[in-house]
Amino acid sequence: MRLNPFCGSRRTQQADAVVTGAGSGIGRGFALEIAKRGGRVVCSDIDADRARETVDMVGDSGGKAFDTVCDVSSLDQVAALANTAEEWFGKSPDLVINNAGIGRGGTLIGETPPAEWHQVLDVNLWGVIHGCHVFAPQLRAAGHGSIVNVASAAAFGSAPRMAAYNVSKAGVLALSETLAAELSGTGVTVTVLCPTGVRTNILEGVSLGDETVQLWGDRLIRWTGRPPASIARATLDAVDHGQLYVVPQLEAKAIWQSKRLLPETYTRAAGLLERLVR
């Protein structure tokens, strides 16, 4: 007999999960960790080959997964993803991880092309809005489950020359807090992940506007970024305990506390640091 994944506090044990952006990075880390915990995973990604790679990796580890293509910036495609998941699971999912995102940066406000603003917000913010819009009613009706929204320390760090990305992730943070309030008492929990450096391909093909900054950005992620698997484990453990916020790294915690305690000082310091680096 299959255990109820929502008995007690172990919400992610044997959960039927949907993961967007599962073809690489944090999304792939989530898919593999959920499978290790005995769950089934629908792995969606805009890149069909990468989604299939993740499914193959889950299968190689003895887990069960299904791949599908989804552009989260399209509400119709996210709705189709929900239908696909329900058909494959035979019911609504227990866990939804809105992870798909892109990285952009390197230009000042006023220099960033409007098309880039739209691209970043369409994927990073509207993609999560679409996921919550489609899946939150399903979980509310079931009376149990969890939603994980992947934001970033950029949501509160507000680094210069990252405006579109910062705004998109700040929106995900506000959305998650609002959704958590609305779902309070329903049996459905919300968790928002706010990491700093993670060893992913989010900067793949992204120009940061300056060769030196580009070099150091790549090096920092390679040297100090945490593996996606460890971020996924920490987040799912937080889901198990009903935590709203996951700020997994020391530097992210330092930014979080500095911004809360000394917001104006932090902002001036962030601007000065950016100028010194350049």
C-alpha cells in the first residue's frame, strides 16, 4: 500500500511532483531528490532534450519520471502541463515546484532594452504566476500539498545592473508571501527559495556588460556556488517542516539581515561596491 505523503511532517516523501525548468540546474536537482524520496516526477522544460536527460537520470537511479515540454510564460502551456500531470499521476500533484527561470543583467535602468524586461518578467515572474494560478486551486481543493517558488537573494539584494532580474525575483517573493497567507489553514503550504550562487547554467549565453564582471561572475558561481542537489535537499527539508522562507547560504542570510536592519546603508554600500568592482 502506498503511504500517504502528507501524513505527519514528511510532506515530500513519496510525493507526486511537477517541476518546471527541470532540464538543468536547481530544477534537475529537485527532480532527482524527489525521486530519491520515493516520489514520481513530471519534469517539464522548454528544452525537450534536457527534460528527457533528467528523466533518464531519474530512471537510472530507480525513480519514476515523465518528461514534457512547457514554456511557462504561456498560461495555456502551464494549463496543459497540469492536465498532463493529472493524467500521468491519475490525480492532481502533491507538490509543485515553480523553478523555470532565466538570468539577465549588465545594463543600467534606462539602458536595458524593453524587450529584455519583458523576456525576463515573462519567464521569471509570469511563469511563477501562471504556475500558482493553475495549481493552487487544485491543491486547495485537495486539502493538502505544497508549492515551492524559486526566487533568489536578488529579490531583496537589489544589486545594480540587475534590475529586470531583481524585479522579477522580488515579485516571486511577494507572490509567495501573499499565497502563503491565502492558503493558511487549508493544509497547503508555500515555500519560497532565495539562494545566492548555485552551480547552474543560468548565465549561459548571458552578457553582464563588462568582461571583468563577466569573468568574476562565472568564477564566483564556480568557486562559491553550492551544488543544485544540496539546495534541493535543504528546500525539501524546509517544505517538510512547513517553512515559508529558505535562505540557504551564509552570504544570502547576511544580505537578508543587512537589508532588514540597515536598508539605506545596505543600498549605498551595494552601489559603492559595484562601482569599485568595475
